Amino acid sequence: MIESFFQYEFLQNAAITGMLIGIVAPLLGVFIVVRRLSLIADALSHITLTGIAASLLLEKKVSAVQDLNPVYMGMVFSVGGAILIEKLRKVYKHYEELAIPIILSGGIGLGVLLISLADGFNTDLFSYLFGSVTAVSRSNMWTVLIITLVVLTIVILFYKELFVLSFDEEHASISGVNGKWIHLLFIVMVALVIASAMQVVGILLVSALMTLPVAAALRIAASFKQTIGLSIAFGELSVILGLYASYHLSVPPGGTIVLTAIIILIMAMLYKKVRNQLYIKGETV
């Protein structure tokens, strides 16, 4: 694959895009998991699917939008879904978690309807569902690069606010943190990352890349910053090994990336178990 990487542009696009997603997806995933909002990634991914289906339907029905990139329509729907989740969280102040299943089920329902109107599944839609090494264009790669730089800049600038909001919203409010706008900014970032990651990982599996590396890191890390570092490392390892396996097995990369992340999680759990047993034996001696 190393030789092919320098020969074929599509491999360069997929590898670079995958490595960028391997940074920002686990990075935001740490804050998502700490806030106990893991399902929000699934909700936004299904809304993104609705956007993709809407774009494919428009391509078939309206000749003026033949060149419309479905990724951008997916981003619009994903960001719209993120804003709706925030609005619903305010409506159900005492049952904020209801906002996620409402958007999740709505996204699935509308997505199924649009897919049916677009004459069902086709090769393009399949690649968005499970990822495709050949589907990532150079323009998509640049889009992901811009989103990555924006996300990293915002996380660095507002790290303290995001950290405090993740663990204690009441304390953040008393401290003068504008939780409303910070949370909205955060959820929009999540929406953009999910939409941009779909061509490599696939819409149905992108949430796994935001949570599985974090789950593995939580078993080993001793601090919040260490959790972020390990999550990114595990995310990168999952993407690199997953893309390598995908290329040689000629299968969608989404499945291989997620299975690699699962293996890393199992190894982290075993490491934690062995370390605890050795510690207990050391204490008894």
C-alpha cells in the first residue's frame, strides 16, 4: 500500500482525510462521552444520511443541481439537526435527553422516505453508509482539513470552558461561562465532523470512531488530558490499520476501522484487568 499511496491520488485523499478525522473525532468524542451524550453522534449521523438522500434525490429530479456535492448537503442537515437538538433541550428542560431520540427517529423516518423517493439504495449511497476508499475527492480532503483546523483552534481557545461545562454546568454558569453559546458551538463542531467523516468511515459507523477510542483510553488514562491524548492515538491507529486492511481486502473501510477500534478496546480492557491483578498481588505480598 505504501507504493500505491504515492501512485494513486484517491489513496492519498482517503489516507490524509482518515488521519485528520482520526484526530478530531476522538477529540470531540472525549467531551461527548464525559457529558453522557454518546447517542448524539448517532442522531446527527442519521440526520446527515437524510441530507445525503435529499441531495441524491435532487440530483435525479432537478437538472440544475447535478454537480451538487452530497457532502455539503449532509453538512447542512447535520448542523440543522444539531441546532434543533439544542432547541429541544430547552423545551424539555427537565428531560433534556429526549431531544436526541426525537431527532434520531425523525432523521431515520425522513431518510427512509427520501431514499425511497430516490428509487432506493445505489452505489453512491452505499459508499456513504459504510465508507469508501475511492469516494474521497481532493475537494473533500481540503474541506476536512479546514474543519480540522477550525475544530482544533476552537478547542484550544475554549478548552477551559469546554472542560468546566463537561463536568459541572452549574459551576460553569456561576463562573461566568456562557454555556448556551459554548454548547451550541460544540454541537455544531460535532455535526461538521460527523458529516465530513462519512466518506471514510460511513454514516452508520462514524459515531463509533467518536466513542470507541475514548472508551479504550478511559480504561488506561490517569487524567483528562491523558484521556484526550490516548483517544487520539487510538483513533489514528484504528484509521491507519483499518484503511490498510480495507485496501488489501477490498472491503468498505468503515467496518475495518471500527473492528480495529474494538480490538484496541478489548486490549485496553485486558491491560487494565492484568494491571489491577498485579497490583492486588503486590499489595498482598
